[in-house]
Amino acid sequence: MAGIVQKSALITPYGGKLVNLIAADEDRDELKAYAGQLHALQISERSVCDLELLATGAFSPLDRFMGRQDHQRVLDDMRLISGSIFPVPITLSMDPDPAIQLDCDIALRNSKNELLAVMTVEDIYPWDMAEVAQKVCGTQDPRHPLVSEMHRWGKLNISGRLRVLQLPNRYDFQALRMTASETRARLEESGHPNVVAFQTRSPVHRVHEELTKRAIQEVDGVLLLHPVVGLTSPGDVDHYTRVRTYKVLADNFYDSGRIMFSLLPLAMRMVGPREALWHALIRRNYGANYLIVGRDHASPGMDSTGSSFYGPYDAQDLVAQFQEELGVRPVAFKELVYLKEEDRYEEITGVPKGMEVVSISSTQVREDYLNKGRKLPAWFTRPEAAEILAEAYPPPHRQGVAIWLTGLSGAGKSTTTEVLTVLLMEHGRQVTVLDGDVVRTHLSKGLGFSKEDRDINIRRIGYVAAEIVRQGGIVVCAAVSPYRATRNDVRNLVQKGHFVEVFVDTPLDVCEARDTKGMYAKARKGEITGFTGIDDPYESPLNPEITLDTVGQNPEENARRILDELIQKGFVRASHGEA
């Protein structure tokens, strides 16, 4: 008698089945040998994350990096050419390469040169950065992390059939790293047809705990605690620390039969409403038919004017608009606050008149507690989780910070840096200096002064600076860095709140008068071209943390102003007698 196939209680994957791009075991050795002979394209960590989720069906029904037609329709209508909802473009970019042509096979490798997949190139097309930024992000503001990142993407997108030889090697939390099919199998065992997913890139505090428990009750289902451990925002708590806190909470404060904990190696785009709809689609593929959509879902914070990029409830509205077609309903909660007198949480709209409420925003968690070494209160975070967070955050005067001095050649950046370095060491901080001229002699030797080479030079400085900050060091960078978008890209490499942009605002005529090397004079005569301030633009910062006047103030006064700012932010301890 044939076995009876039991119908799944879970919602089906979007499109009916999960895409699977993993090469069959019997073909893998031959394909791997073939790939070793192919031209290789080294792909970014973002593309590595995308490839992993394409290969395992998380982006179903999408089965490749998007071709020209899919890409355009996603930009315009948030759909694939098949009509399926898909709000975010998944693309693989490259710079023009004569070795990569239509109908050829190429090997895809990661930054460690590990072979991941073979692609048959079926489409090569240009893309418009301004169009993508405006339609996907809703802005061209370079303070948006994805907009600034786009400046270093390749000028062409490629697409085609993928045969994936291996998924990226992930050595951390391996028991929690489950594919869509593995997660669905585990959820089947719970016996609950309703699954509510919780998307998070932040530590789960008591308010999130309360929110998720209410959601479980509301849908009478199981919670899929599904934190992002791919690319999030530079200011976020690292995923190692976050996952440790999630595990403590999942193991000790939830009904074990009502929670499923799995990690998602997603590269977030931080595009608010579109991202929320994308998260809903992904979670359907993992077996969820509900998604908790919070306030400011997937928001990158503030724009260059200090305003939010998206409305607080825009994401909830967009998911609700597509809920019938997508099959994933938003569980939308308004802001929860703590009622101190009654020791409970309540939606802010339901708070009794006159009752005292307290709350702490995510920004306050980072800036007022973790970054200052203050312990989070028990009403806000379980003590077990607070202890893990405290271990990961040393006191502020032992944390890293990047001071980025930008301005015209001759503005006084290097002189101010020299004085500032001495003052910082006087106050007990060790300092690394990345001076533009010195970096060009060593780290960027061989680069010219085209816009592309200048951007490469600045991003190299930014990468090194971000690593120094991550390890708790102070780094002072002095470079002309003329282009606003590139400076914002560097800012986004550094942990939020740990980047201090200093605009050394010196008039051009003063810089020319100070020019001992005669570079401005040569540029005026046309002996050299592409010189910033003469025949190449300098884009002044829109909202720098500090603006220095080097005409009315001397280098020591300016250096002390920067020092005062660092003392105020807690990165440097004041000496005895200082305010």
C-alpha cells in the first residue's frame, strides 16, 4: 500500500515551491573541476548573502540575480515580469570586463576566493544609480547607507542561470543556521498552522518580548524568532552578542512549544516600506503567514536634514496593502511604553490619562546606555540579557572613534591633526593618524587623481579607520576627500555615533596663499589638471559635526575644540581641572 502524503499545515512557499539552486551531489565534482578553468568574478559580501538565499529558496520564486526586465519592473511596480510581488532588486553588479560576455560561464567567488557557484551569463545591462536610489530608497540623499554604497557598485548588472556548488562557510551558531526548507520542517513539528515571524536586527528587550508574546496569543500560533545576521546597519549591536541574548530569552522566558529560533543571513537594504514587504515575502518562504511589523521598520535613521527617511507606519501600511495577495498579514503594534505604577506594558494609545509612562528608544539604548557603560534597567531588559550586552560594551573612553578632517588642500587639516594627536595622547588615548598624503605613499601607491581613484583612496582610508574603531582605537583621518557621497559611504562603514566629520572651512584664496608646493599655481596655469578647488569640485559637508575656521582660529584652538567635543561625547576623559 502506497504511503499517504500528509498535506502541510503551513502556508505554501511563495510561487508554490521553494527554489533550489544547489548542484546535485553527483554533478558537483565535475562542475567544480570545470569552474576551476573559468574566469572568476569576486563578489561582495552583500552578493554572497543574496546568493545563499537565492540558492536555498528564501527569495522564491526568484531563481537568479535579476535580469534587465525583472529589474526594471521591480523598480517601477515592485513585481517580477511574471507578476509576482518582489519589492527589492536583487542584482549582481560588475565593472565592464571583456572576459565576461553573453552566453559564457563564469565562476563566482567570495572575498576569500572560495568557489561558490557557476553562472551562465544570459543578460548584461547598465543601471541608473539615481533611478534605483529614488525608486527603491525613496531618496538620493547620500546619508542613506544604501545610496552611499551604490557609488561603489559596478556600472553593469549581470544575470543568468546559477549552479551553486557550496554555500558560504558559516562557523558560528551552526545549530541555528537553518535554510527555508529546514525551518519549515521544524515548524511542521510544532503542529501550529499559524506562524508569526519577528524580524529583528536589535537586541530583544522586554518591550519586544511583550510584543511577540501578544502576537503569539493573537494568532494562536508559534513565533519564528528570525534575527538578521547578514549585513545590517553599522551602528547595530554585532550579531554574535545579539544571538547570545536571543538564546537566553528563547530558552528561559518563552513557552518552548511556541517558539522557533532560526538565523537569517540576509543583507538588509534599509529601505523602510519596500523592505518590510520583502521581509514578509521571505518569511512566507520560511513558513510564516504573519509578520510583526514595528514602528519605523527597516529605517536607516535620519537624513541629511535631520528628518526620518520614512514615516513611522509607512511599512505597516504597505504590507497591509498586499496582505491578501501575498498571504502574509502584518501584526502591527503601535509604540509600547512601560507603565511604572502598574509594572506592565501598554500601547501608547491605550495609556490611561495622567499615568506616568517610561520608554527607551533604540538610539537611547546605544547612545545613553551601552556606549556610556550604563546598565539597562530591569524593566527594560532582562538582567540575563543586559549582562551579555554589558560584556560587549567597554566604557566610552575605551571605545573607538574616527575623526575625519575634510577640506581643500592647504586648509590646515594636517597641522590641526598634529596638535590634536598630541592632546589625545596627553589625555591617555593612543591615536592612529591616516594622513591623505602619507596613505597615498603607502596604502594607495599607484593610484592617480581621477574621481574613481580618489574614491578608491578614500574608501581604503575609511576601511582601515572602521577596523581601528571596531577594535576600540581612535583614528584621525586628514584627507581632502572632496566628494560628499564618498564621505558618507565612509561614515556608514563606522559604527553610528562613532564618526566625527570635521569640515576645515578655509577659503580658496587663503589655501592658495598658504601653498608652499605651488600646486594651486600649477593648476591655474593648466600644468596639472583635476585639482580640487580649481578644475575639480569640492563638495562641502551638509551637516558636519564640527566646522573649523582656520583664519580666525589657530591650529591649537581648533584642535582643542575637537578635543572638547570628544570629551563631551565620552570618548576622552577630562583631565583634572577640565570642565
